[in-house]
Amino acid sequence: MPPQFLERDNFALRDIEPLPMRVRGASTLLMCEEVAKRLRCSKGQLSKVIQGKIKSLPRLNVVRLGRRVLVREESLEQWIREVERCNADL
């Protein structure tokens, strides 16, 4: 459809971002950029955590799809709790 048919009252349907589908029991997959933003660190630092190169932090579990590296939201929350436990033991 041409764009003029999608526009209405200065609102374009092509500008709408699709919402993530929520399926009961399914977890959300996050891109490394999103995880780095949540952790307030760089993607490079996150990459080192994923590879297990930082001895003071546990390794973060990921889902690999070809070259794409994704993190389950549940795994990230579990990893944060684990880091908190490790820091509490100090």
C-alpha cells in the first residue's frame, strides 16, 4: 500500500514498532546491546563476562544463533542474583 493510505491525522502506521509477543512460559531474549544498557557497562565488558574472562564474576549464560549472541531475561536476572550473593560473601 502506498504511504498516503496508511497516514491518518498525522499518524503513520509505518512508524509503529511491533510489540514483542508474550507467550505464556516463554522468556524474552535480549541482544547484547540491551543487556549492556541494563548493566550500565560497555558491550566489550559484557563480552568478557560472557566469555568468562573476568575471574571475579561468574560466566553469563547465552543463547547463540549463528553469530548472534542473545541472553534470556531470566538468565540475566539469575546472574545478577548470583553476583549479589558473591559480593555479600566478601
